[in-house]
Amino acid sequence: MECVCFLTRPQKGRNQLFFVKKMTYGEMMKFLFVEILLFFLSVTTFATEEGRFFYHGNGKLKISNASKLRGLSPRLIALIDYLQEQLSYGKGTVKILSGYRSPQYNENLRKQGRLAGKASLHLEGMAADFVMEGVSAKKMWEYARQLNCCGVGFYHGNAIHLDTGPPRFWDETTSKVYTDISTHNKQIYAVTRYDIYHPGENLTFQIVRATEYPFGIKNEVRIMNDGNEWKKVNLENKEDCIVVHNREEAQQFTIPILQLLDGGAQQLSIQISFCNKPSDEMPDQILSNPFVIVTQE
């Protein structure tokens, strides 16, 4: 069996060509299979880690440029998934314009006068600039602001900046990326890997937005409940002052959850104290994002 098929798929950077070719039935079916596969690959669905974050969507993220997810934190992907589900019922395809940035790339942006912070969370894979099909940037910005869960910036274009740092919001008139706001580790922050933990796991956190190394973290940390000290625990390290020399060494600190299972606290956070500070302007202590431990009944 033969048929006449019109091949209309253009090559990138070339004019679209139309031509006719005779095909056998088998060739035609193979061609259609490839075309359908390419169509679905153009909008990739990615599974996120369900049940580990306060904000997550239906567990899948519809995105047109999946390679841009490389290097992004699971919490950020889950948060984008949540916005997609809430604002477009999961249908508005996301396109990420800027995701993870290497330190060199981020510095080049700063030299070009772009809105790139010295302590940008893009460096940690915890920030993304993106657009969402069918949803205005202003609507995304206003919705994310009221969640009080994250950082969100709006520059009166089609995209927003979203990060999983401390709750805050800004636009191009209030952005402070070219001030000294982040120098001397003044904006340093701690973030746990997950929002929701279970018995048998380790509670892990990392230090982000540091601009000067080395600095030290005291081994003893305080677990806070509603602003009050609930318990003192030690990190899995024998040193009293753990020296951090670079971004890589700041990426994982561990507290065995076994130390946290003898109380009834619901929502907790970690208060971390510093030692061997490189500057007096660096805070003495910081508070992490909130998290919960779900105990088995």
C-alpha cells in the first residue's frame, strides 16, 4: 500500500520546506510514530518528589525545555509545579529562561549590568526565572507573594523570578542586587533539604547566600518551635566549630532525627550559630526555613 504524505517539519534556522514522497504503509506508520514522539517530547512531563514539601502540585510538571531543570532543587521544582497546578490547572506549559548558574556565568551577568545578585540563589539551583503559558507574570507574582513561602521578583515583563530562600518580594525598582546588602555574608541563610521528614531519616540542611569564606558553624544548634527554644542538638561532626571553606562544603550538614523524636512539637526550625566569622557584619546566628517531622501513629 502506498500513500502521498506531506513532510512539513522544518529544520531549526532554515526555511520550512514542503515536499511529497511516496511511502509504503509501514514507512508511513514509522514516520507518524516519530512525529508523534517528537511532539510529546517537546512538552516533557517530569515527576516531582511528592509528600516532601509544603507546596507541590499534582506531582508532575509540564515544561517545554526540560534541560533547564538540570541543577534545580527538588523543592523549587515542586513549588513551580504547585503554581502551575493552582494558576493553570496543570495545563500552562512552563518555560524556564534562567535556572542554575555557575559562579562564572553569574558574575558575567553582573558585569553586563544585568539583575544578578552577588549571593544569587541561582548559584545554588534554588532559583529560576520562567514564564507560564496563559498566566501573566503579575498574576504569578501576586499569588506567590501571598504564600509567604519564598522569594519572588517581578520586572514588569512576561517572566517572574522565583526562589526558595526566605519570604520576600520585589520588582525592578526595589531590587537591591547592586547594593552591599549581601556583602560580608549579611544575607546568609540555612535551608533544609525537605519540608517534611519521617522517623528513620536524617535531617539535612545547607548554608546558602554566603559571599565570603571561610567561616565556622557551631556544632551545637537549637531546634526552635514557634520562636522558642525546644531542644539543643549536635551535628554529625566532632568539631566544636566546623569550618566551611567553600560553597561545596556548605551543602550538607546532618542532624539525626532520632534526637528530635521525644517531643510534641509540630512546626520546627533550626537556629544556627556562627564562629570564626570573617566580618563583624556577618550575623551571629540565623534561622532556617520551617519543617515538620511526621511521626508514625
